[in-house]
Amino acid sequence: MRLLFEALFFASGSQVPADSSTCAEALAPDDCFDENAFFNAPISRDVARTSDDIADALLLIALVAGEIDIVDPYFDLRPARGNYTGPLTSLLGKLAAATPTPKVIKVHFRSHDSRPPPNILAQHAPALTNGILPQGYSLELYEWTEVPGGEDLHDRFFLTDVGGLMVGAGLAAAGPGETATFTLLDNSHAQQLRSRFSANSTVYTRVGSAVRVDANGNVELF
């Protein structure tokens, strides 16, 4: 690794600044080795399961992403089913404050007999999302079922067009006494996982219509 970096560095004609002390992140070729902290960045950590801590852990990748897919089989807007809206509200508030570009948030969850059908979800979605979505943002809700003999729909992910994270305990807030393990995914793996929830997916089967709701409470089945 070190020899390859030095060869590329010097072949480019680049020079190490005589005084790099003004930039702590500047590395001389002799410092470019695998054990250096800058080449050994951690890819996982435990995150407290509070709304703000979860949102902070997702914010950086969400800021640079053009497309966002949240995968949590148990995701539910109904408060009695877990606090999924707290982290979502915190994340979207931070996004809206940091970037002028609104985003579409797609949420994918597992089908279950206890879930309301799409037309009933659409009726209640404006009230359930009131105050969650900043202006210009929209939320799309997709219900999926497993293919018999195929993949289990169990793991939780935060996936984007620029990479993704696996979230061990899910994206619901549960309090500061609990943590969830967030693990950075290889980008190609993240895109492969996203394809499982695309229109042409053969891994899972979409159930009924998806529901789209915007900040003004407008709802669409599609």
C-alpha cells in the first residue's frame, strides 16, 4: 500500500509542502501506511437509540445522497407500534436546515395482517406525518412480502445512491439506555440491497399500492 501510494504520488509530479503543519490531515509519503489512523477508519459503532443520536448517525450520508431508502420490516407510523417517527422527524429537520434541496424518503416494510391496507393508510397518513415532513419533502411507503423459499425480510438498512448502513436493532427510538450497531456497507453491496426493493425486484414482492404523502398532507396511491 505504502509503495503504491508513493509511486502514484511522485509520478503525478506532486510535491509535499515544505510546511504542512497548518493542515493536520496532510500526510507526507513516509506517513502513508496501512496502520496510520487515516487509513484505518472505523466502519461500525454503537449508537444510542434516541431520536437525535440516530438522526446524527444518518445525517452525513443523507446530506450527500440523492436517493434514500429506509428498510425496516417493522416500520410503522402508528405510535403504538414503536417510535419510528421521532428519528425520522429529527433527521428531516436536520436535513432541511443543512441543504436547500428537498428529498424523497422511501420506506420499505414487511407485510403483516395487522397492517392497514393502503387505502386506509392513505387516509390516516396526513395526520400521522403531521409536522414530520419539511416543505418540499415527501414520504413514500412501500409494503413487501417475502417470496416463498426466498430471502427473509428481516435486516434493517439505511440505503442511498452513494452507499448505506446496516442498523442492527432498527430505526425506532427506544431510549438512551439502548444502542443499535450501525455498520457502513460497501457501496456496491448497498446498491445490490437497494435493487431488492425496486420495481423489478425478484427477491421480494410488492403488496398493493404504495402511499406518497407530502408536507402539505397531500396523499397519492401509486
